[in-house]
Amino acid sequence: MLEAPDATDLLATAREALLEKLLPALPPALHYEARMAANAIAIASRATAADPAPAEARLRTLAGDAATFAARIRAGEFRPGMPRHAEAAALLAEMTRLRCSVSAPRALRGT
């Protein structure tokens, strides 16, 4: 059986080719767009590697879904001093770390 490269490998190869081979061959007027495409590929690669399942499971246990969770936060159900405040705060922190790990990993440096 042949082993096929996974999506992360394919995206890494495409990004490398774009930055190392195509970008230098492009006119300077197109460098910004090429770098934007390379950044989009990097984000897509991180998104394929991220595992939202643990956070989604905790969300379902705590509130059912994101819309209900948000409504319950707005209603004050998870404010400090409420029984499930710590659980809600931990879930929000986990969701933020997950989102940043995909779209802004530098924001997580030093945390």
C-alpha cells in the first residue's frame, strides 16, 4: 500500500514552493499577495493539526452549544461567584488558546 502525504505535508510543501521558488520569480508588485497566500497556507496547515474535540466536548457538557454558552454568559450565569464560573472561564481560555494556535500562534508565546 502506498503512503500518501497528509494535508499538513502537502500544505507545507506548497508554502515552501511559494516562498522559496515562486516568490523570487515574481515581480515585486506581487510579493505582498504571494506572502498573503503563504500565510493563508500556514493558517490552513495549523487548522488541520488543531484538535477542537476536547473543547467542543466540554462546551456541550457545560452549555450545549456556542450560542447557548454565549447567551448564558450574557445573562450572567457564569460571573465570578457563580457555581460554574471556574469551569466557564477555563473553557473560554481553552477556546482562545485553540483559536490563537491556528490564527495567531505568536500571541501564545510566553503563556
